[in-house]
Amino acid sequence: MMGLRAPQTRDDSSDWGEFMRKTLLGVAMAIAAFGGLVAQSGKANAFLLTNRSPNVLAAQIVVGGGMAAVYWTRICHHNFHHCARFDSPKALKWWGITTVGCMALTPIVGGLLVSYNERRELKSSEVLGMAADCVVPIIGGWIMQAAFDAHPEWDAGTGRRRP
């Protein structure tokens, strides 16, 4: 009898099923999140563009995505099958390094884009919102924006136009 094989035991079976289930769930969540953003793109007050310049948002996405990629490549090996625990010294070290790198690089890239495209300086609220988003993505920026909305005098004199 050619072509027949013995059934595999549960311990000996492939782990592809669990991996594929997690991968498909992640893809479905990403599609749902992207669909929510696209659905709101016609609104004046879209989800990620609440009170932000599109140039600031572009800088945050590019630098934040790059820092996330650095973090995951440094703590995970073998296609994300062997990642360090978040509370391990290695993961905490790379979280700190990428957070500080994000806080340093995002205002630089954002300042270049805003200066070139909008011909103005960054506002204090934009810079601090970018820094807060590096520490706690999305939520940090909302908290800083709420603080600046409550105290508009903190932004006075910033964001000046340039010739």
C-alpha cells in the first residue's frame, strides 16, 4: 500500500495551524483597522488627523514604523517564533532605545516636512504630541492634544510662518 501513512499524534503534529490562525487573525484585524481609517477619511475630523498636520502624521507613521521594525527585529528571531518577553532586560533595553530614537527623530522629520510643505515651524503641541506618541502610540498624542486644548496659551508664539 503506497501513499498511506500513520496518523500523527497531537504532540507530533505540525504547529502551522496555530501559526496560520494567528497570522490570519492579525491580517483580519489590520484590514478592519485600515477600513475604519479609510471610512473616516472623508470626514474633516478623521481618526488620526484630529488636530494634526498631515505632514506631522506622515513623520509619525514613517519614524514610528521604522522604530517598531527595529524593536521587533532586535527582540525576535526565526520569523517571530522566538521573541523575548516584554519584561525581559533585552526587550526593555530595545524599547528604551527605540523610544528615545523615535522622540529624537520624529520632530526632525516632521519639522522638515512641515517647513517644506507648509512653510512654518512646528508648534509646541505638535512636538510634544510626537514625543508622547513615541512613548504610548496614538493615546499619548491624544493626551497631549487634550492638555494643549485646555491650555491654548502653551502654544502661543509657536508655529510661526517662514518666508
